Amino acid sequence: MREMDFSRCPILGDLGNERVAQLFAGAKFSIETFGKGEMVAMQGSPCKHLYILLTGSVKTEMTAETGGLITIENITAVRPLASAFLFAEQNTFPVDVTATETCKVLMVPRDEVIKMFQKDGKFLENYIKFNSNKAQFLSRRLQVLNIKTIKGKLAHYILEGLDRARSSDPRSLLFTMDKNQTELAKFFGVTRPALARCIAELEDDGIIEMERKVVKIKNQQALKNLLG
């Protein structure tokens, strides 16, 4: 394990290389490689291992009621995958996990993870903290999916972006989107043309201005009204 870089991994990064090596000493694990477009895990399949994305990136998608796919998250190494479901009574993957480029995934059996918890309390603490933060993310994601209109979804996304921008500048009216329109449409589970029309309408109504990925909020209350 010494040759692997876990410095950016939220559950292992602050342990240091020596401590990580001790944590994995004697543990059973495997490393698998997936090509671009290959399925790392399928929605509904058993989750019997701790998956850690070592290199590359993956996307997680869920089947919508309409039969289409909704992108839940794009994940870049080094990150755990579906770690909150490993110890659930119904421990199945809630999403499809697909490689968006060639990637390597570390897989540690559930029983080995329990031994690692017993071996290092800080690893257990990191694991719990990461899954708690992930639950908050999924809760916010569910809020977006429950909003029925595209304008409502867009307003929610913009207001969240503004909140993040104001954490460093309380008077800010600008924020930079972390997705382009194609990615944002997939994130909302809608078509790109439909999203583009909504953006144009918000601009025409004087609610926002958009220049590439930079959004200027001109009427925050109007955005809040769109949330329904």
C-alpha cells in the first residue's frame, strides 16, 4: 500500500502513509481496472466490499420514473464509492456506477473493514464523518429531484451556488457554475434545449445574467418564488 497515494482520500488522507500501510497490513483486498464506459457496479447489486476509487473517474446514475437516467454525481479519485451502504440491512447499490475514463478501484471485503475499524479508531471516525457528509449531499440532491419544474431546479441550483459564494464574500451576487449546460441538464434529468430555454427566460425576465459559467443574480426573491 505504500506506493499508493491516499492523501486526497477523505477516509484515509489524514492518517499518513505509514499508518495506512499498518491499517492494510494483513488485510485481504483486491484492485480491479475498468475501462471507459464499463460498469463498476449496477443499481440493485449487492454491496459487499468497501470500494475506493484509486485513479480515474466515475459517474453515478439512477433510473428515473420515465425510464431515463439521472446523473447523481461525478466522482474523481481518490474517493470511496457507496460506502454508506456497505453496512445497511439492504446493502445494495442505489445507483449505477460507470467509469468515465480508465480507472482502478480498491475493493476491501466488509469483514476486513470491520477489522480495520477495530485497528484504528481514527479510520472509523473518518468513515462515519464522510458518510454523514454524503447523507447531507444526497438530501440536497433529493430536494432538487423533487422540484417538478426545470425553472425550480435551476433556481435551487443557483441559490445554492450563491450561498457558497457568500461564504467567502457575504455581499456577492456572482457565482461560477461547476457544470456546463450539458452536465447541468443531465444533473436535472432534463434535455439540454429545455434547460437552455429556461435560462434564456430567466435572463429575459431580468432575474439573472449569465456569461459562460458565471451567473449574476439580479432578483434573488424571484428565484426563491420559483421553488414553489
